[in-house]
Amino acid sequence: MRTRLLQDPADAAAVLRDGGLCAIPTETVYGLAARADAADAVRRVFKAKGRPGDNPLIVHLGDAGEADGVAHVTDVGRALLDAFAPGPLTVVLPARPGLPPGVTAGLDTAAVRVPAAPLALAVLGATGPLVAPSANRSGRPSPTTWQAVVDDLDGRIDAVLQGPPTDVGIESTVVDATGETPLVLRPGAVTLDALRELFPDARTVDAGAEAARRSPGVRHRHYAPRARVRLVTSADRAEPAPEAAWIGLSEPPRGYAQATVCDDADDYARRLFDAFRRADRAGLGRIDAEVVPEVGIGVALMDRLRRAAQA
Ligand code: TXA
Ligand code: MG
């Protein structure tokens, strides 16, 4: 298959309406989009990514009002969508029957999200609901540029909509809204503190059994470059080497093959996955990643860094 590079969201929408697979930019990461109502297209998404069949997909909507078409919108879910959509938030709700089986991966819930990126909204406005997992090969870091999508999926999907690098750089906050209070399954740019302004009892799912049951994605290897990721507490702990890369807020000592020095935690989140991929392209064996305080986006950033370091 030849993967077409597109500039016009109308062309991307045409590919998708025909049942094709097209990667699109969102404000978090690039997503591999397909019609949420087409079982065959949904199956092809799993195949193109090499995604385990037990990991459900997020249904992306052009407008929060469309959520009722795929899910039973709970009061908690409604409040979250009112407050944070469009934006980097995914809400898990009781599913309506009739979705293609791959969308829910056999669960009785469906995840919905209204992305904020103008290109994504332009596509969604012309297609209706789209599934869109991150547009990487399963297990690789999520793509924050269209070039990263091409590196992973060239020849496996119909098209890529070329947009700017993504703004947030890490995936959306996933919140279970099936119960009385929101439960964070995956931290992201919408922070627990922001959720607690609406729901003081909001909490993050406990690691272990509860997480595995409610959040299939956490069972799988994630966000990992080929290089080994080592967490370092400060530049004093740096070990520069010609086969190593550095990423962090501090200036490292000389001697790293690549050094990414970020302005703040937001900038770090924005640049992290691209730095992982750049180290892999250069064949480096190690990435030293400086830890950040776990406040604001720092919580999500440390979640991704720890997963990468465990892999
Ligand atoms: O920012 C994002 O969310 C990006 C962009 C493209 O929108 N998408 C994304 O999709 O990260 P993906 O498939 O890579 O991650 C979706 C996460 C997985 O951890 C999955 O297990 C979880 O959401 N998820 C999806 N449906 C779920 C459900 N019904 N219940 C619990 N978790 C669910
Ligand atoms: Mg993903």
C-alpha cells in the first residue's frame, strides 16, 4: 500500500469516509483515525499498529453532544465534558450497544474525547465519530510529528494528514466517569488538581489489580524507545557518553551525543517522545532522563518516564 501525504483536512475526511485509515494531528499526539462505525476499518487499525486485541480505542468526536450516540453520558461524564471538551481529556462511559467489537475490546464501556486541534476538528466535522489510537506501532513512543507517523506506519495505512508538531506531546488524561466520582486511569495535561476543582473526591486509580481491570492500556508495554531509559535525579548524576542522550530541565555536562534541555515541564512533555525517537534513529544505547517534580503536567510526564524506564 502506498501511504499518501495530505495537506487538506477535506482530503483526509474523504479517505476516512471511504473506510480508509488516515493519521491526523490532535493537540496531544497524532492519532490513527478510522470510522468508529465501520467494523472492518476498526479491525485494520489493530492490524496496522500491531495492537493487542484487548486494548480498546478512544472514539473522537467533533462535538461533545455526539457522545450520546456512542455512550450513556453519566452526570459525572457530562460535567467533565462541559468543563474540559474540547481538550486533552478522554472520558470512559457505559457503552451503547452496537459499536464495532474492536472499539470497546469486549468491555461494557466506551471512551470518548473531543480533541482541540483545529485540523482534527475540521476532519471530524466532515466525518462523524472516529476511533484514533496514537499513530505509532504498538509499544513505540506516540508520534508528535507527521514524520514520526511515517517512520512507524508508512505502507501500512492509507494516508497521513500533515500538520504541525503537537502542542501537548503526551496522550490525553483518561478518566473513568462510570461511577460517582472521576477516577484517573492515565494522567495527562488535564491534571488531578483541575478535576478536583469540580469533584474534590476525584482520585487516580491504584496501581495493580484495579488499574489492570479498569484500564487495559496499562497492562501493555508503552512509550518505550529502543534505547534504555535511565531516570536521573539531577545533572550531578549525569554520565555523559558518546552512545547516550540527555533530556531534562538542567544543562548536562559535556559529552552526550544528544542533549535536549527543556524550558519547563510543559516543554519537556512536548519534546519527550521526539527525543526518544531521535536517540533511536542515531542508534544510541541509553537515554538519561532527568526527573521533574510531580505537580501539574509533571505527574503525567513522570508516569511516561517511569514506564519507559521499566520497559
Ligand atoms: O491523546 C490521546 O488520547 C491520543 C490522541 C490520538 O487522541 N490517543 C491515544 O489513544 O492515546 P491510545 O489508543 O494510544 O490510548 C488509549 C488509552 C489506552 O490506554 C486504552 O486502554 C484506554 O485509553 N481506553 C480506551 N477505551 C477504554 C475504556 N473503554 N476503558 C478504559 N480504558 C480505555
Ligand atoms: Mg497509544
